[in-house]
Amino acid sequence: MDEKLILAKWVVPSAYEPPIKEGGVFIKKGVILDIGTKEQLINKYPNVEREVFENGILMPGLVNAHTHIPMSILRGLAEDLSLMTWLTQYIFPVEAKLKKEWVYWGSLLSLIEMIKSGITLFCDMYLFEEEVIKATEESGIKGLLGEGLFDFPSPSYGPLVKGLELTESLLRNFQNHPLIKIAVCPHTLYTCSPDTIKSCLKISERYGAKLHIHLSENQEEIKLIRERYGKNPIELLAEIGGVNENLIAVHGVKITPKEIELMSKAKSSFIHCPESNLKLGSGVAPIPEIIKAGINLALGTDGPASNNDLDMFSEMRTACLIQKGIKEDPTVITAKEVFYAATEGGSKALGFLDTGKLSLGYKADLAVIDLNNHSLQPDYNPLALIVYTAKAGCVSHLMVNGKWIMKNYQVLTVDEEKIREKIEKIKKEVLKIIS
């Protein structure tokens, strides 16, 4: 059973390759070894097991390049507030009493949501990240994961020095894991001093690890950084030595042309979280300018407490429409550019270079969209359907490393009902904290 043919009405190999009508892929030991039309593949591999989706779109799994998945337990807790009010008056107080078992069950809840959203790879920064890792391994999807680091004591690890030690320990322990990579995750420049960032950079350099950090999310943050250091956030990070190929810069809502140039020259990656930025009133990142500068662009949902979902289809649609509306130009950004950001761009940013598209030698990380959904008809243009029309509930099957982890809308790796029961109990405990 190491070999299989996956055949579908449409195959969308990547953002910039033409869709294949009545096509498929040949998979051996979890790797894509051939791609073509259904007829070609059946003739070449007549005795190989086939799975046929007569009315489906076969596509690369989506990449959620920035989130905080345990925060599903805080979804809806505080709404219609500015970022700093939301954080300091609601989120931080609850997180100060956070329990690691909450992180585990909240992670599983979000992982179910992501699986049903066609996501095969994600990037997470939070507290008690070992619990996130445990849940991710159980779910069967891939993750670039890291413990959030702060100057102040964490409810997870205590003083910063322990957080740095934990990060190094995780980097050592997960060097060759088939699903998990570890990132160094200083939270922001307003919760981490330049000295803290320098300590994080030393670890990143030592292990060749990604540096995952929030930057220039809103005007209030930029004002704070300028008052402290006399520079904008990305300029400050560049001065410290942190703007390089390993940088995963999240948000950049108020990024300047000079900062765009710094990131472009350094070959850093930029993660756009349009729905969270809109919901928190932070603004809209200059995505056409970032693309034009040649910066690797990826998409993220941000956490489920500030979005409030983990639907990457919705994120793609919003990323396109908001730019077209602001610029009053429907050509300013294309479905292909956004689909690239949600697949290959995300994989590149997170350092998973063997996934993100359906291509020879790549891992078989793929999703099937069910065209029996009435909103997906007629299917003139499958790529446009993916970006502008599809929703999380349209994904019927999900595969990672050649293994199905969802079939016929049913997640195969975790117990959905048990997770719902645990989340209801956690909700009652959280309400006691804020009451």
C-alpha cells in the first residue's frame, strides 16, 4: 500500500501552473513521483490502487503561516477592542493563569478546525508550546512551533532564561522530526528588549532556526518603539542583526518603504494576517508593494481569539478583496499571487521546502475540494473557485505525507466529541477568572 493514484476532475498543482482537467498524482512512500492526466497515469500504473474524486479539485494543502492555536479557548472572550486594550485588559490576565492542559485541548480544537480548512502546515507561537507540539503530533499535520518569549516571567517557563533554555532543548529534540520544526519566538519588540532579541538571534544562528516575531502591527506599537529607541520596529530589528533569511515578520501593517527595502535585500519572509488586522482596527498592510519588492509573502489567520477563525480560504479572499477596494483597482493583486502566498510562499517562509505544491519529489500534502457543493458550480476556473468561492466546509479529504488524516469530512486522528466536552469545561474555568 506504499503506492497509490489520486485522481480528480481537476488538479491544481500550484499557483502558476495550469490546472489539469481529469488529472491526478502518483504517490509512493508519501512522495509525489508523477503528475498528469488520468488517462496517462492509469496507463503507466495500471495495477496501482486508485482513489478517484469524480467531482473534486485536488490541490496542495494550505499553509497557515501565523497563528496561536491554543487561543481557541479564548474565542469570543473580548470583542470590538483595540489591540492593546484587548491584550492588556483581557488576554494577558487570563494567560497569567493559563493551565497547560487548557493549551493541549485548545490546540486540538484548533487542529480539527485547520484540518477541515484544508491546512496541512501551520506556524504557531504560544505558551506551554510542548502541549501544542503534543497535540500537533497526534493530529498528523505539520507545524513550525515555538515557545513565546518575553522579558517578563511567563506562566509557562518562568524567567526568560528558562524560556531560552526550553527553546534550545526543543531545537535539539526535534531536529529530524517528520512533522515538527522549532522556531525561536520572541513575542514583539515592545515585550522583548534588544538584549533579549540578541539572545534569540544567537540561538537562531546556532541552529539555523527561523525567528518568528510580531512587527509593526499598528500605529500604537510603532509610536511606543520610536519613543523607546528612536526607530521603527523593522529598522530597529535590522540594527540588531535580525533582518535576514530566517526572519518571519508577522503583520507589518504600518511597514515603511525603507523597511520593505530592508526585508527585500535580506530575503526575509512577510506574513500577512488581513482579517485579524481588520478586526482589531490595525489597518491594512501594503501587500502589492511587498510583492513588487520581491519579498516572500505568506498568509496567516492569526489566533482564533482575534480573527475569530482558522479558515485560510476566507483569508485568501479577504487578502485579495481588501487590496482591490483600497487601491480602487481590480488588477492590483491576483488570485494566483494570493494562492501562492497560502501554499508555496508559506512553505518557504516556514522552512518546509518539500511541500506547498503538487510537484515531483514533493511530499504528498494535499486537499480535496468537493465540487458537489452548489456554491462551487459551475467550475470554469478551479483556481478562482479556490480563492474567491471555497470555504472551510468544502474540503472533504486531507492528506499529509501520503496518509489521509481526513476522509469524507471525518477527521481520523483525534476524538472530536471528547474535545468538545473538554472545551466546555475549560470555558467555565475561564469565566471564573474574568468574572
